[in-house]
Amino acid sequence: MDNSKIYKMPFAKVYPLYIQKAKKKGRTQKEVDEIIFWLTGYNRFSLFQILSNNSDFETFFKYAPKMNPNAAKIKGVVCGVRVEEIEDKLMQDIRYLDKLIDELANGKAMEKILRE
């Protein structure tokens, strides 16, 4: 499967969709940001830079300060594929983020989403 189209998609194009999905279910942008910070190690400033630079997903994850070691605890299905079985590391990271946003939109408590 050719994932290059997803890898080259600007993160700034998808980020508002994550927020929109969360808000439709009564969640907040702050919670979306908290998930991104937890997973990638970005902070408000560095996330703003990524968004301002119109960086793609590949760059977003390549320059993530530190992927959370608990990301391996993320299990489940996104787009019909089990995230823990994805062999391509970049695609797995993208789907981890998708899965966490899905959990947020489905009303899961932040402590559980962040695997605390």
C-alpha cells in the first residue's frame, strides 16, 4: 500500500479536523493538544511552529521531541486495521494519534486515553 499521500499531507490540514471531531462530542481543543503533547513530546510553541510551517505528517513525527514509550499500549482498530499490528512505524504513529482522538471523541476519560 502506498502511504506517501498520507505522509505528505500537511498536519495543519488535519489538526482542525481533530479539533472539530472532539468538539462535536463536547470535548475541547485543549484536550486534543494534551493528547498530541503526550504522544509526541511537542509543547504549545513547537506545535504552533509545526502548524505555521505547514509541515507534513512525515516531518511532524520525524521531529517529534520524544514519542511516548507508553504509545505501545495503544490498542484497537482504526480504518479497519489493528494499530498494534501496523509494521510501518510512521503509519503506526499516525494511526496511534487517530486512535487517541477517536477515544477522546467517544468520551473516554483522559487518564485512560493517556494510559495513566
